[in-house]
Amino acid sequence: MIGSPAEPASPAVDRRLLVSYDNYAAAQRAVDTLSDAGFPVQTAAIVGSDLRLEETVTGRLTNGRAALMGLVSGAVFGLIVGLFLGLFTSTTTSFVGLVLWSILWGAIAGAAFGFTSHAFQGGTRDFSSRSSIVAGRYDVLVASSMLDQAQALLQGGLQPADTVVVQRPPSAGPATAPVTPPATSPLTPPVTPPVTPPVTPPAGAPDAAAEERLAEERLAEERAAEDSVITDRAYEDRAAEARAAEDASRRR
């Protein structure tokens, strides 16, 4: 209404990811568990990610079925119109007659409209379906100041048998529990390959064979040194990437 004072905007709540599920029912049960434990659920939210349109085909659609569907919808519309117009009649007979005629004419008009609209499509859509928007992941978010309390309440409750917890996405904020780095973590110190000790040629061996073995040993040492340098560089690059990722998470 013009001239009325604007309502104050609610302050934005800093929310953090509590848990993620692959179906909405599990996320709803998680919020119900928090609500039953007395948690202030007004600070929680369920956010669907990776949205997609899902169309479920219900059956084959022909001209006759399209006319039947139009007949039913037209009869319902005629019933509503007949009941409304019947309020202005004075006798019961005229009221019932008006309702019946409205249902009849609504069914006829709906069947004709359904038949013609499907016939004009030329067979491009000969099926009926239901469309819905579903998400690939449902995140349960709570206020950052109450994240520890919500985790304790959720872990103490019973988990549904059909619940599938989705892995925490990297953009969901810092996790409170320590995360064990994988075996291929960039912080793992590189392992320097052992250097093969030189083999002393036996006494009385030909000079040519001794020189060939010495050359092979020098080549093996050079390759080991090159591998050590490459490994050290890779470790430094991975450590720099880890520090950059840590700085980026701190800035968030």
C-alpha cells in the first residue's frame, strides 16, 4: 500500500553446511531431529543444488484420451460455474437443473477442446507426462555459531536406514572435525630413491668390462639425481598450492 512504512529487512544469517543428502526426505528428517531436540530450527535452511528438470511419462496420449481428459476437466469447471450461478435461483429444481446443464455443457466443450488441440499437434507429442524440478544434493545449513551444537544433536539421533550422506563440497566452509589427508597429499614429503652403490669389479676382469660397468653406474647416479630434483620441485609446487588453498579458505 502506498505510504505505508517498509518492513525492516531481516539480517542475513551466516550459515554453514551441517550435512548433505541425496534426497529431500532425508534432509527433512534431519531438520525434524534438530527440532525434536529443541534446536532453534529458524536458523536452519535446506538448499537444493544441481537442479534438473525431470519429466515422468505417464502413458500414451491419443485423440480419444485427450478428449476424455478434456471432458473431465470441462465437467469440473462446469460444476463450479453451475454452483455459483445456482446461488441466484429461487427454487431447488432450477438450481439442480442449472448445475446439471453447466456440467453437461462444460464436459462437451472440454472434450471438443481436448480433441482438437491434440489433433492439431500432428502426432508430435503422443504421450502424457508430469514435470518436476529435482536436485542432485540437498544441503542442510545452520547458523555458524550453532554448528557444533547441531552436529552433536544430529550425531546423537538415529539415522534413517535409507539415508545417503553426500560428501561435503569444498565450498561449504571449514569443517570442525579434522580431516585426514589422503595418501597422495601434497604435504607428504617426497621419497628419494636409493642410490645404487658402485660395484667393485673383480680382480683380473677385463678393462673394457670394468669401464662399461662404471659408465652404467654413472648413468644410474645421474638419473637418480634428476629424479630427486624433479621430486623436490613437485613437492615445492604442491606445498605452494596447499598454502594458496589454505589462504583462499581463510579469506572466505
